[in-house]
Amino acid sequence: MSDKEATNEENQMSFLEHLEELRWHLMRSVIAVMVFAIAAFIFYDFIFNVLILAPKNPEFFTNRMFFKLSEYTGVESLKINIHPFQVININMAGQFATHISVSLVIGIIASFPYIFYEFWSFLKPALYDNEKKHARGSIFYTSFLFALGVLFGYYLITPLSVHFLGSYSISNQVLNQINLTSYISSITSIVLASGVIFELPVLIFFLSKIGLVSPEFLKKYRKHSVVLILILSAIITPPDIFSQILVCLPLMLLYEIGIKISKQVQKNQQANLG
């Protein structure tokens, strides 16, 4: 066997070893999701009655806070979800399918920190020591931002969306009886989208590390980013100005934080080159 063939075989084995390692990271992530999903499946009463169905009821925390704010300001339109609508199931296996799908979504959300830990463990050996140093704490910050986005979506966007879409009427001859699948999909999409969107500073960090964005670039296109943020807000919120403003403000703040992060990444890279 020639030296070239030996080198190719060695590189191939190394590549296969990386694939094997990636497979184990993925398997452990899937196991973590399944563990939390099974727990959510078992404690379905808490998941559905206390978490999923709660935002449509007047007793929900956000609804009570908006009611108090309405009493204080005298603005009646701030009273949301004071008349809870009925959620119905029209499919034979609808409730069972919903039980499984919601359990999986809860499993993904609950195991997100561990999933990112596995992802980071796979990438970490390929980083230089200085890159590892600057990326220290990434698991905490990524998990924190995701959890913050999920809570923001659940406690603010969800009750506003439920109120607007659940009470919207084109005629008093049409009764709103919301399908269970439609209700669940709306809430889960809002919560997951909020969690992902709140990862904006992390995305900017990695894009800055590989040189795709810079603080100058982010500042130059700040006005364009506002338009994109407005579009995102319109997608994940009901079409009313109040809800969109509530979503725009934290996203714009995250963008400004991203600019500072990109500036710090650039500063560190220049220090390493010097």
C-alpha cells in the first residue's frame, strides 16, 4: 500500500470515527427528548389544564395583570380573555394524537439545554484554545435566551394571540368553537418561534466569529433590521399594533446586544492577531 493510500485510509477512518461520535451525540439527545416527553405524557393533567389551556382563561396570570391595568387606566380594550371560548375535538384520534405531539414538543423544550450541550461537545474539540475561552458559557447563555424566549412567547404573545384570534368575529351568526388541533398548533408554534428568535445574539456571535457579519455591517443595516423585526412580529403575533410593539421592543434590544457582542468578537480577534 502506498503512502498516499495509507493517508487516505487514515482520513477515511477519522471521518468515520467523527460520524460515529456524531451518531452517539444525536442518540443521547433523542433519549433526553424521549425522557422528558414520557414525563410530559404521564403528567398530562398538569401539562394541559395548567399550561396549555390556561392562557384562554380569565384566571391566567397575564390576563389578570391586563385586567388590573385596564381597571387602573380605564382602557376597556386591555381586558383580554375575560370570556373563555370552548375548545372542541372533531377527530376520533384527535386527543390522543395531540397528547403525543404536545409531549414531544415539551420534551424538545425541556431538553434543549442538554441538546445544545451535546452539540457543543461535538464541536468543541475542533476549536482552538482561545476560541474555547471566548465561547465559555455559551451553553448557559444559549439555554437562558431560549428559555427567556419561551416564557416571553407563553406569557405575553400567547394570551394576546388567543384573545384576538379566539374572539375575532365576522358575524354574530358564526360561533367560535376552536378545534383542539388548531389551538395547540398555534400555541406551540408561537412558543417555539419565540424561543428561536431570542437566540439572535447567539446567531450574531457565531456569524461574527466566521466573519460573515461585523459591528459596522450590523449598524449600517440597523434600519433594515427594524423592517425584518416588524415582519417577524407580524408573523408570530395577531395583526394588531399593540401586540407587534410588545414583540418588537425586546427583539430590537436583542439586536443592539448583538451589535455589542459582534464588537467584542472583533476586538478579541484583533487582539489574537496582534
